[in-house]
Amino acid sequence: MISRRSFLHSTAAAYTALASLQVAAIDESSSQSIANDLRKRDYCSKPFHVAVAFGDSITAGGTATTRKLTWVSRLEDLINQAQTTPVQMINSGIGSNEISPRSVYYEQLGKVSAMERYQKHVVDHHPDLVLISYGVNDAMSGTPVEVFLEDLRSVATSIREKTHALVVILAAYLVRDFHRYPPTVHGSVASLMAYNCAMKRMAEECDMLFADVFGAYGMAPWALDEDGVHPNNLGHTLVANRVFEVLAQNCSCLSQKAMELRKTFKPWRDESALRKAY
């Protein structure tokens, strides 16, 4: 297993490179960009009724110590705290899952793929929100990014066409140990970042939302389980918060409970003791 020190050193350069790519030049168009943001598109104004999380072992729960501590369950709680009506969250995660039969090591990993099961495990639930979380197993297997991306695009667009759901593409998660589970020992931080850049671009091209759950870790190795692959309870919290952040920034339905409570709330702030000190 790679040591924490080696992990931090090996990822520092890659993380710095990624940050440099995200720095935008400040010019005369900045004020116009801000104005455009204030006219933000609303991807969903009505409460979500059925959500499906579709992915691999991390979606299934990984090494979270209870079901309620998985990112899927935590996200369900966050949505229900924000909506006026509860969402039914369906977890369709399966361990060792890859994107399609074209994936490297498809045969060795159980002959189960997103391409083959999305109809039954996603579409048949009639969701209005779909969270697609793939990339780690394909990256660690060495599946070429262009092959992965072509099949991910096919799965995601087909799901949307058949369900009319809002689709959120999750980035591949942070991994620190790329040699723990043969034969999937061909990944690296750089390959995960390459996958994520490609998925972000695809989401934008397909008018889908993108959640950078890789970045949510902040490169913190203590958010990973001791197996070096799955997030621990803290990591699941970071993932859930990042996905919810993306939804909340793009879906006004998640403000409705706050708006309703504001109409009838009783003032609770009392600063009198603090003010007396001055």
C-alpha cells in the first residue's frame, strides 16, 4: 500500500496542475459573466419524487459502517430536509461495476455493466433524478478514456430520453491505493483526473449536471478507508455534500421548504446579552 507521505507527494503535482487549469483570466467580461449568473437556469422547480443512484461499490455503500452513513442515504436526508415532500431514493450500486462489455476486465469483474442493466435498475423505476457514478473501476482497469466516455454518453443520454429525468454525472472518486485489487491495478491519480475532465466536458455538452466529488475530498487521505479505495464515513459525507451542493445551486425545488418555513417562523435571535457588554 502506498504510504500517506508518498500519496501526498505523488498527488501534489497533479492537483496543482488541475487547479491551474481552473484559473480563469479576469477581464472586461467578468461583470457580464456575473450578470448572467444572476439569471441562472433552474433545472428543476418541482420536488423530486424518485431518485436513483446508479454506480459501483462506492455507490452501493463501500465500507461505510452503516447504510445511513453512505453518501446515497446522506444525500436522501439532505434532499428531504430541503423539499416540501420526501424523495424515494433507490440505490442501484453494484460492486466491481464497469460501464460496458467493452471495458477492460469486463469478464473478470463479473460480466455486469451499466450498459446491460440501466433499463431494469434505473429506467424501470421511473425516476425524475438520476445520479450516475462510474469511472473508478474503468480507470483502474485501464479502459481507454475515449471508450469509457462513448459508452457513458450512450447510457446517460438513453436514460434521460426514456425517463426525462435530471441527470447528474459524478466524477470518479479519489483513490490512493491503485494496486490493492488485481487485476484492476492500472490506474493513477492522473488517469482519474483525465477521466473527470472528460466527464465534465461530456456533461456540459449533453446539458447534464456534473458533481466534482473527486475535488470534494480535498486530496485528504483521511477521508479514505484503510483499503485505499473506498471513502470512509467522512468521505461519504463529503461526497453527499458535494452532490447536494450541485443540486441546490441548480434546482429551486430545494429552496421550497425554507420559503414555506419563512412565512410562519417565530423570531428566535436574542443578542441582548452580547449587546449589554458594549
